Amino acid sequence: MLLKKNISIVYFLKLIKWDVMAITLYSIMVGTLDHFAFFNDIDIPLSVSALVGTLLSLLLAFRTSQSYERWWEARNIWGAIVNDSRSLIRQLIHFLPNDDMKTQYIQSFAIRQYTWCYALTEGLRKVPASDKVDSYFKALGADSDNRPNLLLTKHAEAMAEITDHYQLDPNRQVQIDNTIVKLTDAMGKCERIKNTVFPRSYSVMIHFLIYVLMTILPFGLEDNHYIVEIMVATLVPVLFIAIERTAILMQDPFENKPTDTPMSSLSATIERNLTEMAELPAHPKPAEAGTFYVM
Amino acid sequence: MLLKKNISIVYFLKLIKWDVMAITLYSIMVGTLDHFAFFNDIDIPLSVSALVGTLLSLLLAFRTSQSYERWWEARNIWGAIVNDSRSLIRQLIHFLPNDDMKTQYIQSFAIRQYTWCYALTEGLRKVPASDKVDSYFKALGADSDNRPNLLLTKHAEAMAEITDHYQLDPNRQVQIDNTIVKLTDAMGKCERIKNTVFPRSYSVMIHFLIYVLMTILPFGLEDNHYIVEIMVATLVPVLFIAIERTAILMQDPFENKPTDTPMSSLSATIERNLTEMAELPAHPKPAEAGTFYVM
Amino acid sequence: MLLKKNISIVYFLKLIKWDVMAITLYSIMVGTLDHFAFFNDIDIPLSVSALVGTLLSLLLAFRTSQSYERWWEARNIWGAIVNDSRSLIRQLIHFLPNDDMKTQYIQSFAIRQYTWCYALTEGLRKVPASDKVDSYFKALGADSDNRPNLLLTKHAEAMAEITDHYQLDPNRQVQIDNTIVKLTDAMGKCERIKNTVFPRSYSVMIHFLIYVLMTILPFGLEDNHYIVEIMVATLVPVLFIAIERTAILMQDPFENKPTDTPMSSLSATIERNLTEMAELPAHPKPAEAGTFYVM
Amino acid sequence: MLLKKNISIVYFLKLIKWDVMAITLYSIMVGTLDHFAFFNDIDIPLSVSALVGTLLSLLLAFRTSQSYERWWEARNIWGAIVNDSRSLIRQLIHFLPNDDMKTQYIQSFAIRQYTWCYALTEGLRKVPASDKVDSYFKALGADSDNRPNLLLTKHAEAMAEITDHYQLDPNRQVQIDNTIVKLTDAMGKCERIKNTVFPRSYSVMIHFLIYVLMTILPFGLEDNHYIVEIMVATLVPVLFIAIERTAILMQDPFENKPTDTPMSSLSATIERNLTEMAELPAHPKPAEAGTFYVM
Amino acid sequence: MLLKKNISIVYFLKLIKWDVMAITLYSIMVGTLDHFAFFNDIDIPLSVSALVGTLLSLLLAFRTSQSYERWWEARNIWGAIVNDSRSLIRQLIHFLPNDDMKTQYIQSFAIRQYTWCYALTEGLRKVPASDKVDSYFKALGADSDNRPNLLLTKHAEAMAEITDHYQLDPNRQVQIDNTIVKLTDAMGKCERIKNTVFPRSYSVMIHFLIYVLMTILPFGLEDNHYIVEIMVATLVPVLFIAIERTAILMQDPFENKPTDTPMSSLSATIERNLTEMAELPAHPKPAEAGTFYVM
């Protein structure tokens, strides 16, 4: 997640540099040709460009809106993960009778739960597993392609054991199962966003429209100022490209980029909360923020 | 689902070729007539075309947005199917007491559940049943027009048997019934999207507006460059047609086309997850992706 | 629901014929006057018409979108009715112990449930009750102004009897009550859509704007071609009227019109599914589709 | 709720008369000045007005859409109140064992429930309490600033008594509590809509933009026809004002105005349904509709 | 929340004064240069400005809409907090058997619950804790970085004690746990809105577009009236800036500003309701409203 304090313009410019260069070159070329013989005659009214521009603006508004939805949904899912993690531990505090094992059970759930958050983060971002997660799975003596799914199954197995140990009332067991179902849903929703490519046809269409606009726009501008004409003919398509890139940046929130959902940071928050609630010793410090973003 | 790596432009062009040809012919005809006697006089200001174009753009934005909603809803439903399939098996692991039969029960549920996914896929796409599904129903000795519905009833019957066998607490039984209700809902939602034609009147209206725009646009362009006029008069309506076709492509996500929800692939993922969770032997390989899409 | 195969253009034209005639007459009148003395001087720039046109387009986009929402919500509610009807019978199969009465109980629920669907359809469409429904109520020996509500109460009474007969666990009873609550909600939502007029003020406003546009548009067109001017001055307002009518068509989905939610057809599907699940003898044939729509 | 049959144009015109007069005066003033010395020179291109007009149209579209959402949400909440009122009584029928007290309990719940509807209506509209409600609270011998909240507490106390009387299973008690929770939510949602002013800053901004448009528009119109210029310069801002007023009318649905959610009428429907279900003697007649609206 | 009666225009003007000054200076500079040599020649058609303006208007409409969504979601969350606070106390009244301790338990829950509301308000606004909250935590003898989370854990511990004391049926315990889960969710949602910066890239993009528009607009205006040109060239960008600021004002509803969600006032309402329901002595007076807003 990008922070308020500081934004790296450089970071953004890097993203669109190739498009900017291509558009500039094209504008210079057309601008130059436009002063010669044949092309000089061609005149495509600005109204036609405006018509294409309106259509393109509406598609970009749609695109922007959908990207934002995906980004916001991702943030909502992780908000729900924070809530459900806290509720899970709180329900154990609430439902388990006081005996020697209670603290131990709660602590093992708390550790498994925040490890789940880290494992999910790493799985979605396709980065190598951290030491924390790797050592957990080593100690567990089991592994899977889909580590978060395995951990949820371990939650279920531990709950089966706890139910057996305390002769826990089925109502309470089912209530905790509800929380595990919610975590399963959150995991599945993350996978859905991660694995669903934004419809290619829309992207291609918007790109094509930008190129069309870039092509016809110079023929509608008057030819008295060579430099100004080229600047305008470059500027307008670059604006559209820039907005499209902004949308592309937001639409994939689990890609290990500065615009990601801050999963590492949220996982650390969850770890802090759960260790406090379960009275575990180690309270980790807040994740360090990057210069202009937090992961 | 179309993939990022590669898009078949050819595939898309095939979809709009007839419209493109018709529009081109018409533009040539009008462009030619426009240079003769009577038609030369007719002048419909570009502002009128712009007015129609704005209206059309807004309707297309609405259309695009609704198609996207349908496509995204279909994807969400299948995301929920993934989650509920996992939760179903996890709940059985969680709730059934350990005895000789437990593994067997869980495995039969896992097989029935992923068969349900395949049967639903095939039913929605109206393709012939695969061997996997056909042999399951042969072994079952029962069949129905609506196979997925029958399988859910079999889930319920098996749950009744399990409840009887283990004297399962009604709370737990009801919790699993909740998951079956969710699967019933997902199935019904897929049928709803499949069977509900996007309102014909909107499609007809948009088509009609495109033809109107195509008709009046050439009369607003100046007549000095025959070729350019024809190109512009062809290009603009083709853009609108192309966007409408993109919307049509997205709006029906269960039609056995490259833009489908990747149900086969998701079903295979479910099969892989459930066989692992239920400790079944056969882990199928991921479904092979097409050159530029995954089904 | 209109089908894909065939659309009755005639049906649609009938809906807008009076508006078209009025607009045409007005355009001819203004177009004629415009060539005489006083009116000839009046010139309202097309930009003003464009401004009004943009505002009107945005309101129509809003209108179109809200009508679609209503139509889609109605379809969703009936999709939920399909799901909940199936779940209701499946839950009875799942929860009732096997004894002599089980089949009989399930069958009476199945019949009551699909009769509820037909009664709801007829109540919403305000058509005379079919024989199927009438004979059911005759046999029941009770009646009400709100027949579907009475049938749901009968469901509740039957459940009370079943609970008594089998000493059914309250958990299971409550789970079935949940399904009855969902059916109550669906019924209430249908009534809400049926009884809530789309805000009159918006309709009046849009109509008024169309008349304003119709009035000022001809004064912006140039006067060299009498016929063309009249055609354009007629065409543009007709397009707006046509879109508004399309929206009006969609917004009331329970009016016994070809654009209705296909409630009869969905009720028949439910009847088919439930009779199969409850092992009742009579499987009705699918409802016959009209030439270009299905009810 | 305004009805279809009849709309009072007069009612609407009264709402905007001051704005219309102010705008007309201003237009006449500017139109007159525009023909003299200094002002005659000033020319603000119509494109600038169009730019402001587009921005304003989009903000009005947003405003219209949000007002509609509020109105529709209010209608949905009251739809849910209808459903939950019916479900509450149905659940009592379903869950209470047959004994001498059952009918009496159900009837007292039915009366308290429809009184709750009337009390909520009166509280939201800030109108004096009706006799029906006042006499109920007199008989109850208790009162509160927030009468509906008190009645829900009475529901809860009565449920506690019923649970005690019948030794009602906690499952059933909890299921009815769910319905009371839903009624609490509906009440809170109504209060939220009632107490939340639509953001002032947006209203001020839209008003300001309309005044800006009104100011610059006359300078873009040509000066050949004094009357026409004034008419156009008046008409366009009035259209925008009228649309804004329409939005303002919809956004506050609990203000005792003709555009209100028809709470009195829905409460009467609930009373009719509940008295029938609870076999109470008095079936009230439908609320009388106003000439062009129903409250 | 800003109130209807009164709006501080001064407050708003302060927010945009720097932008207004910068834009005015720039317009004067360009307006002056435009009358000299080189710049006089440059002409960027108004259509290009209109194209940029349309794009910008659509992005601002999107921005406005998303800010409103955040503000409305925040208001909804606090509406849910009101409802769930009432339901929590009502459920205790409903579920706890009558004995000496009941009133005491309910009162301690009521106090803890409204303290939670105040603590959440103060935590979100990052203001120093009030005496009411501080003294509560002093008496409690425990503290945490996340005070609301600690209070919810105390709710859970108190429920565990109550369950033990009354041998409360697990169904009822789970039902109250549901309400605590909802409060956990509401808290987490507030934290999500508080901690999620609105995507920086959109803000930067909109700002950049406004500057582009400001730069090209003067070159499209005709040069006959120096003052009018400067006024128009200043006015239009200021309108866009003002709308963007309005959106920024709404998007962060927990910042201790006049446009905040009125959390203090809602907390006081909750305190009043709960003290009445729990029959506690002190009924606090309504929070005093500011001159033009309520916090």
C-alpha cells in the first residue's frame, strides 16, 4: 500500500516510459508529415476525436472502477482475516473450561493462526517462505502444496481433539467451525482474485482505442505551431495511458509490489494481537515501512 | 478464461467480421454517393452524431459493466464452490468420531463432491458427460436429468446414514447441512446465469443506435478526402461494435468458449485438494491450459 | 423473459407509436415554420442541445441501470426460490427418520411448496388462479387474501406436527424454519418490487427533458434540407423515448407481459424437481415457450 | 410514495418556484445588459459552459443515484420489517406447544408487533402519536423516549416468560431472538437514514456549479433574439435545479411528505396479516390513499 | 457530520485557498503573456480542453462516488454498532435467569459496552482518552495498546463467568458470542477504513489532470477581454479542485474533523439507551452540537 507522506514519481514514470516514448515518436512523425504534401490535406475533425475520447473515457472510468473494486475487495478480505483471527482466539477463551491445558491449546491456535497469515501472504505473493513459516512446518512434520489449506485442516484436527478432551458442547464446536469456514472463504477469495486475470478483451480494446485516438488526433489540430501541436498530440494519449496503468497497478493486489494489499504488515498486527490475547511471550515489533509504501 | 500471455486476435476478429464488412460497404457507398448531386447537399452536423455517440457510449458503458458483473458473479460462485467443497470435507474430518468407517465415509464424500463439480460443469456447458462422471453414475445405479441435484440428494442421504451410524449430534448435522444448502445455492445461481438471457431489448436498442450513428456520421464529415472519410466513417462504428461484442463475450460465462469461467480447471483443483484432504490415492495433474486460454 | 431466437419488433413499435407520431408531427410543424419569417431567425446553438442531451443521457443511463437492477433482483429472488424449494425437500429427506409416514410427509410438503410457487406467480401477476391452485385450496378447506402467506403458515403447522410426531430435535426443526424464513423473505421481496412504483418524479423529469430537447433541437439544425432536418429532428428524440420505454419495460417484472420474470416456467421447473425428489408420480412437461418469449 | 395514476405538477412547481424566479430575473438582467456597451463585448465560448455542464451533469447523476439508493434502502428496510413481522408470528405458531395460553401469547405478540410498526413510523416522522399507540402504552404502564426500542425489550421479556412457561428449548428461543435482532437492526437502519444528513458539501458544490453555469451561459449565446436568449438562459439552469430538487425529495424518505416510504400503509398491511395469522377479531381496512400518493 | 442548518463557507475556503491562489497567479501570468509575441500565436482548441475535461469529470465522479462509499460505510458500521450494542443488552435480559446477580451482570455489560464505544472513538480519532475511559481502565487494572480489543476480551471472559454461574445453555452463549463477533467485525472495519489510504496513484493522477487542464485552457480562450479570460481560466480549474477537496473531506471519516462520522454523539446515544435498558441511574444529556456540525 502506498503511503500518504511520499510518492515515488520515478516509480510511476518507469511504468509508462515505453509508451510515452512510442507516442512521442509517433506524434513527431505525424506532426512532421502533416506539414508536407499529401498529409497536409487530411483533416479529421476534432469532434471525431472527441467522440472516440468520450467512449474511451467511459471505458476507462469503468476500468478504474473495477480495479478499485478488486483492490478494495482484497483489502476487505484481509480486514475480515484480522477480525476472524481475533474472534477465533476470543472464542477459545470464551468456550474452553479453565484447566491446565487451556492456555496451551489457545497458544498453539494463536501460533498456527498467525503462521497461516504469513503462509497465505507468501503463497499469494509467490515469494520464498520465511524462516518463521518454514520452521513451523519443519516442526509440524508435514507439508503441502497449499500450506494455508493444510493449516486450516490442522485447526480442524486440533478442534476435534479439544472437543474430545473437554467433551465440548457441539454448539460451541460448531460456532468455532463457523470461524474456520470464514477463514476458508477468505483464503478462497484471495486465490480467486490472484488467479483471475482481468478480462483480456477489455484491456486489448482500451489499448486499441488509445492507439486510434493517438492516430486521428493530430489530424484535427491546426498546423501553425509545430511544437505545440506535437506536445498536445503527445500529452493527451499519454494521459489516457497513464490512467490505464494506474488501473492496472491496482487490479492485482497480491503481486509483491508497492501497491499490494499490506499483507505482511497486517499479518504482523495479527501476530501482535494474538500473542497478547494468548499471553504468549514474544510481541514482535511493527513491520518496518518502506520509504513510500508498506507491504 | 483468457490468459495474460497470449491473445488470439484472430479469434476476436472472426467474431466481428460480418459487421465490419457490412459497415465498410455502407461507408464506401455513402462516401461515393456523397460526392454526387443530391447527397452532396445533405449535411448533418457532427454535433448530432456526437449527441448520439454520447448516448451510445453511456449505454455501452452500462452494457459493459453488466456483462462484467455477470462474468464476475459466475467467477465468485465458482470461488464459493471451491471454498464450500473444502469446508465440507474439513467439517467431516472435524465432526466424525474416529472409527474404521471414518476414512471411507470421507472418501466417498470427496469423490461425490468432485464428481458433482464435473457434472455441474458439463451440465452448464451442455457438453457430453465425461467418462469420469458417466462411470460414477453407472456405479451409482441411478440417474436424473439434473445430475448435480441428484448428487446433492445423495449427499443428504449419506449424511442421514452417517448421523444414524455415529448418533451424530444434530448441531453438527445441521452445520454440514448448511454447507449442502450453500452448494444448492451455488448450483441454482449458475443455472440462473445460464438460463437468463441478457435483456433482448437493450441489445436491440444498442444495435439500432450503432446503425443510426453509422448512417448519419458520414454526412457530417467534410468531403475533401474520399479515402479518409470512408476510413473514419468505417472506423468509428466498428469501435462501437467491437466493444459491444466484447460485452457479449463476457456475459455468458458457461458456453464452452475460451472466455468461459474456467470450470474444468477449478474442478480439477477441487479434485486435487479433496483427494489430498481425504487421503485418496490418485492426485490428478493440473488441467492442461489451451494456447491462450484455460477452460 | 424475451428469448434470443426471435424478437417481435412489432411488439416494441406498438409501445412507442403514439410518441413517435407526436414527435414527427411536431418536427414537421417546426421544420415548416422554420422557413418562414419570424422563426427563421431563431437560432439555438447545437451546443445547448448537446448540453441538454448529455444531462438526459446520464439520467437515462441511471434509469436504465435501475430498471435493470429491479429486473435482475426479481430474477435473483426467483432463483433463490428455486434453491430454497429444493433445499426444503432435501432437508426433510435428510432430517426425518425412516418410517411409514416419511414419504407421505415429504410428498405433502413438495405439493404444498410447488403450489406456493404457482399461487405466488398468480398473485403477483393478478391473473385468475389456475385449476391446480384452486383445487388445492378447495381440498385444503381454507383460503386467504394472501394465499402464499397462508401456505407458509401451513408449512409451519405441518412442521409443528412433524416435530411432534418424530420428537424431532429442535436443531433440525430450526434449520427447516430457516428455510421457511427465506421463503417468507422471497415472497416479501416480490411484493415490494410489485408494489413500489419507480419514483414518479424521475419519470416526469426525463419525459420533460425529452420534450425540451425536441423543442430546441430543430432550431440548431441548418435549414438547407427540409426533409433531412425533419428526419434528424424526429430521430433523435425518438431514440431517447425508445430507451426510456425499454427501461420502463424492464422495471416491472411481474406484470404478465413478455418481459416478465419467467415465473410460470420456473414454477414448472420446481414442480418437476420436487416431484422427482419426493418420488411423486406426475412429472409435468416443461412449460411451452411463446414464439419469442417464455413466461 | 407517489402513485402512478396522478401526479401533482403543482406540488412540484411549488418546490422550485423561488429558484425559477431568481434565475429568470438574473437572465433578464444579463440579457438586457448584454445589449449594452461593455457587456456586449464579453464572450465566454459555449464550450466552457459545456465543460461546466458535463461536470455538473456527472455530479447530478451521482447525486440522483445516491438519493435513489437511500430511498430504495428505506423501502427495503420496511420490506424486511414486513417479512420479519410475519416470520415472528409464524415462528411462535411453529414453536409453541399447543395449550390454553398459546393463542393468548401469540395475540399479545401480534398486537405488540404491529404497534411497534406504528410507533416506529410516528417516531421517524416526528408526528404526534396516534390513539392506537398511545392507548397501548397507557395500558402497558411504561414509556420511553425511544418507544420502539422499549417494545422490543418487551418482546424479549415476554419471550423470557414464554421460555420459562413452556420450558422452551434454547434452540427455538435463539431462533426467535434472531428475528428480534433483525427487527432491532431494521429500527437502527431507519434511525441512521433519518439522522444522517446527505453530505452538505456536495449539495453546496452542486448549487454553486449551477450558479456558475447560470452566470456564464448567457455570454455564450448569440445576441440576435432577445427573448429566445433569455428563455434558453433560464431554461437550462432550471432543468438542473429541477433535477437536484428531485434528488433532494427522494433522499429523506421519513419526513411526512408525499414522497415518503409508505410506512403507514405498510404498517396497516402488517396489522392485517398479523391479525389474520393470530386469529384476532379486528381486520382493519386498507389505509386510504391520498389523491396522488400513499403514506 | 455537517448539519443542515448552517455551513461554514469559511471552513471550506480555508481548505482550498492555496490552490486558488496558485491557479489565479498562473492564469494572470498566462493571460498576460498571451498578449505578447510568441504566446499570442499558440492556440490549443477548446475541444482538446473539453476532452481532458470530460476525462477529468469522469475520474472525479468516480472519486466522489468512492469517497461517499467510504463515508457511508463508516456511517453504516456505526449504525451496526448502535444496533449490536442494544441487541447485546437485550439478549442478556432475554437469556439470563432472574436472580440477584442478573441486574449487576447486565449493568457491568452495559457500562463496558458504552465504554468500548468511547474507547473506539478515541482510538480512531487518535485523541487523548477521556476521563470516563481512563477511569474505567484504572478501575479495571489492565490496559492494552488496542483498548477496544481488550474490552471485547473482557466481554468474553465475563460471558464465560456468566455461563459458569448460571449453567447457561450453550445455544444462548453462542448467540451472545455472535453479537460479540459482530462487534469485533465492526471494530476491524473501522480500523480498515482508518488505516487504508485512498490509492495515492488516483489522487496524483487527478491532480495532474487538473494542472494539465489549467495549462491548456487559457490558450483556447479568445483574447479580446483580458479580465474575463483570466476569470474563466481561474474559475474552471478551481471548480475541479473544489470538487476534489470535497471528496477528500469525505473519504477519511475518523479524523477528528467536522465532517467525521458523529461517533461521540452516537456513543452518547448508545450510553443513554443502555443505561435505560440496564436501569442504571445516570442518563447523560445529548452531546452538544457544534455551531455547524456534530462530532
